[in-house]
Amino acid sequence: MSLLALPIIAVVALVISVFCLVGIFILSMRHKAQVTLLTSQYQAQELIVNNLQLVNEELGRELSNLQRSNEKITIENTQVSKQLEHRINTLQTHVNNQDAIIEQLQSVQGNDKFYSRAIKLAEKGADIDEIVTECELPYAEVEMLIAIYQKKTSS
């Protein structure tokens, strides 16, 4: 090999080394930019995850509050329903009793003119003694008749 070949090889090696270093530097800059981009994306996603966790916790608290409110309302509705059922049963019993009394009075009215007359006198406001004398009915029956009539008119 000649003396000239050695410096040429050295220069070529130096040029190749410089190109390699420039290439590595360019690749390094690209990777650094990508790492920076990925880091900022990671931080943004981390913020989003944190916000979602906070929202999730808040929604969980709101759900718990709504469930407690719903339970209270359900209990109140159940109590009101039971009270209404009791009132309906009481009123139904009262209506049935009144119907029985009315049927009894109607059968008495249809069968006996004295009771019919007694009812008319009670409607006009006659007292017990007057009805007993006028219709020749027992005192206790006239009392019952007037009590029934007064309940009927007050209803």
C-alpha cells in the first residue's frame, strides 16, 4: 500500500464517521421530539384519568344520596299505603253497615205503614214521644229509627 492510501482511508473513515454522527444526532433529535410528545400525551391522559376518577367518586356519592332518598320515600309511601288501606277498610265497613241499616229500613217501610209514618214524622223533626203516640210503636224502636235517620242525614 502506498503512503497515500492510508490518509485517504483515514479521510474516508472520518467522513463516514461524521455522516454517522450526523445521522445519529438527527435520529436522536427525532426520538427526543417523540419522547417529548409522548410525555405530554401521557401527562394529559393522566390528568384525564384523575378527572374521571374525581367525577366517578362524585357520581358515587350522588348515587348513594339518591338511594337513601329513594329508600326514605319508599318507606313513607308504604306507610301511607297502609294507612289508606286501613281507612278504606274502615269506610267500607261503615258503608256496609249503613247499607244494612238502609235495607232494614226499606223493608220496614215497605211492610208496615206505622214505620213509614214514623219515618215521615222523623223527617219533619218530631220528637220520640210524638212518634210513639202517633204510630203506636215501642219507644226503643222509635229511638233507633230516629238515630238511623239522623246518621243518614248527617252523612
